[in-house]
Amino acid sequence: MEKAQTRIETKCVQGGYTPGNGEPRQVPIIQSTTFKYSTSEDMGKLFDLEASGYFYSRLQNPTCDTVAAKICALEGGSAAMLLSSGQAASFFSVFNIASCGDHVVSSASIYGGTYNLFAVTMKKMGIDFTFVDPDCTEEELRKAFRPNTKAVFGETIANPALTVLDIEKFAKIAHENGVPLIIDNTFATPINCRPFEHGADIVTHSTTKYMDGHGVAVGGCIVDSGKFDWMAHKEKFPGLCTPDMSYHGITYAEKFGQGGAYITKATAQLMRDFGSTQSPQSAFYLNLGLESLYVRMQRHCLNAQKVAEFLESNDKITWVNYPSLPSNKYYPLAQKYMPSGTCGVVSFGVKGGRKAAEAFMKKLQIIAIETHVADARSCCLHPASATHRQMNEEELIAAGVPGDLVRLSCGLENYEDLIEDIQNALENI
Ligand SMILES: *Cc1c(COP(=O)(O)O)cnc(C)c1O
């Protein structure tokens, strides 16, 4: 049972789990693949979705559900599920409502893994994506829709471009066209932005990032706001609004209502068939991360702000991209959607280009070179020589990752130590 009307700090610590008399204070790890029943009839009711309960951990597990309930409370949603990774969450979030022959509109400024999933792998499954500039006008956005469009997708703060999405603009045009807006809220976290409050319908997370926060476990989550009226757009969403023959003719939107249909379908059908389950042990680690999420996000943002201000004033740095800097193009949108902070990731250019950027990173002592962000430990990446190394200079610029770009994820250390580390490295290039 969810505690009534608590504030977000309290939800981080106590949400999703209320132990009874004499029960464990910490969320128990139910490390069991299966669950015992007295009669076959009891179990049959679960298989028919006539009763709720657990029978096999590929579909649902009590530890995972407890942690999903906490994230659901943080986002202000109606239902949520954990998945094995952020990639699985992005895939399920779209595939739950779009299939072969359908079309989806997505912001072009998204995580590279998501772009590949959409543009290559889901394209092979017969789903077409139109990628739009996140800064497009309403008119340009309207033009991207087709009669078979089933969803709109974007990231609150895009990884790695750090563009800020105008969520209300995207929600408005999505709803005009009778489809939901799905937001990947990984970088902002519900501490800094709750997309449902701005009209988004479904939120996804790579919990691997700030929610875990300690570089421990890969994971994902999907949260439904319960606000999208599937039955009002019946013809677009037959998977939710007509009987599912693989589930004894259940119509999800009728049986589970607006608040439960989407997550029930994603669990009963997609998790059953794809099995992208999070382990109870990983969910336990994730919950430990969530307990301190509020406190950590404040520190990540403070450190990034101080580092970004230092970089902006340094003459060995050619440009700085951080949406909470007043000089940033996205500062007005960041102030509107994330007034108390954005994220801990800053990107910048080193004078002297690609060679200087590589030389600079070699000299860092506290900040480590890693393909990761949102860890307690600060880390950095030079995309041109790592994740994007197959691209030439022109392609790099087109992808928004010029050769001099360094992506820095500010951890939870003392910011003066981070600044000194950067200053030393710049002086020793
Ligand atoms: C990392 C990331 C993903 C993918 O998540 P995994 O947990 O690595 O599968 C998706 N979206 C964003 C914004 C990310 O940063």
C-alpha cells in the first residue's frame, strides 16, 4: 500500500513498500523463479489474469514490483514495470502500441542506442520512424504525422546532445493526432522533472544511470500515467482495445481500465514472449540507489554547475554545453521544466581539437575514462575516439559530436577537486 500524500524525498526512501508487523524493514529479495499454489484452479485464475499474484518470475516478481511501485510513485503514474535494461524499456514502450505497418514520430536528438533500435532494428520489424528536430515548430511537427502514426517519442534531456525537449509542445501535437507521448526521463530523473505534469503519457528510464547511481546494475523501467484514453482512439490501438486471442480474449483497456491496460499488456504479452526481466537482486540494488536519489541529484547538479561555470571562464575551452548555464540555448526550457536543476552531465570543446581533447583526458587523475554517465564517480568520454570512432570529421559534426567534444559526467566528489583535476590536465596538454 502506498503511503498517502508524501513528498518526493520521502517517496524516494519509503515509497512502494510498507512492511506489516514483524516484517523485514528493508525490501526482501524474493529470489525465487516460481511460486507454490494449493490447487490448479488457484493457479489457473492467475494464468487467465482473473486474479493477481505471482506464478513465474519471467512475468512478475514481488521484489521487482515493489521497486517499480516506488518509481511509479516518484513519477506520479498509475502503473509501472521493471525491465532488464533501458534498451528493453524503450523497445517495449513503443512495441506495446505499434506493430508492423505502423509509424512513430521521434525526436532526432536521442540516445544513440535508442536511435539504432528505432532506425535499424525496429525498422526491420516493419515499424517506420520519422525523426524530427526537437526545436521544430508546431507546424513542422504536425507534418511528420501519418494516418498510421501510433506514438511520439523524445528525451527530457537528450544523451549526449543535452538538448531539452519542449514536452508541452510535443504532448499537444501528439494528442491532436490521438496518440500518446512517450518520454525517456533518464537524465532528468523524476527529482528534476516529472513529464506527466507537462502532458506526457508514458515515461521510460534506463535505471542503470542516476536511479542506480553507483554503476552496479543495468536495468530499465516503464511508467504509465494512466491519462491516455485508449478507448477514445480504439481504431489506432487494437492491441489494447480488441480481444487478445493469446490471452483468452481479454480486452486490456476494458478489463484493466485506463490506468492498468498498458502495463498489464506489456507484462502479459511482451514480457511473456521476450523475457526481458530484471532480476530481484538487481531490483534490490536499484532500490538502494533510489533511497538516496533526491540527495544525490542535488549534488550531481551542484557539481556540474560549478564545473560548467569554471569551464566557461577558461580560455583553453572553446565552448561549453550545459542546459543550466544562462548562456545555453536551452536555458529557458530548462528553467521551465527543471527549475531546480537538470543533470550532472556537461559537454565541452578543448582548444586544439581532437588531439588536444585526447591529450587532456590522459592527464586526468580523479575523473576516469569510461563509457558511462550518472555514476557516483566522475567519468568522461571522448566520443570521436570511442563510441563514434567509425565516423569521419564530417559525420561527427552531423551527429552533433565534433572531434573536440568531451562528455563529462560529474559524480558526487568535492567539486573543487574536480575543477583542480580539470585545470591540471588543461595545463599539461
Ligand atoms: C543509457 C541510456 C539508455 C539505454 O539504457 P541501458 O540501461 O544502457 O540499456 C536509454 N536512454 C538513455 C537516455 C540512456 O542514457
